[in-house]
Amino acid sequence: MDKIDQQLLLALQQDSKSSMTKLGKQISLSQPAVTERVKKLEEKGVITGYQALIDRKKVNKSVSAFLLFQARHCEDFVSYCETVEDVLEIHRISGQYNFLVKVVAETLEVLEVKINDLGRFGDSTTLVVLSTPMENRPIIPYLSNGE
């Protein structure tokens, strides 16, 4: 991956709807060259998909929380979480807890119901998000070995 690929990835993270022509102008490449580079990055698995970023509050999901979870049966817990639409992320972690789960809900009362429902899989500690000063920050790739 060279500096041009890095610039391309940063531009796509900032606006994945950009046309290949617009991306080319941003990084001083022709549209066919940009298209070929994007295709190669997709084939290599560097770019794994494209998605819209949604304002949770505008879709009535204004409450978000992280649950530190000590699951007794990890595979069952993960399988169940995958079926719950308001579970946005599940991370396997080290330490006292074995999972960090990001959940959204309409209200604190709805969040409480979700937490109680997940309680059958183990014990948890809930951290309700008060504000989010930074979210969806682009991952800027760095060159290694002086490339």
C-alpha cells in the first residue's frame, strides 16, 4: 500500500459516496486509475464494504450504552446478540469481563429491558453514554517498512 492508496482510503472514509471522478481530482489521478486502485483494495480485503452513517437520535435510538459482560456460555451469548437488532457491536475482551457490547435503545426503560433480557447469559455492568464527542473516526492507514 502506497501513499496514494492511503489518500484514497482516507477520502473514501470521509465520503464513501464520492464518484471515482471526484476521488481522482482529490488525489490527482485519472478516474480509471482510481477505479482500478479501489477494485484492488476491495479484492485484497482492505475495503470490506460501504455503509451510511445514521444519526441515532433521528431514528429514535437516542440512548446508547456499553455493557461489560461476563458471559457463562460465550458462543450462545454471541449467537443471541447477533439476533438483537439494537446490539450494534460485540467485542471479546480480556480481564474481569469477557465481552464489551454496544447497545442502543429508545429510552432508558427500553435499555433496562434489553439488559435484563441479556442477563440470562451472565452478569454485566452497564455504562450509559452521556455524550459522544468523537465517533466514526476514519482509520488512516500507515505505511510500514518505508514503502
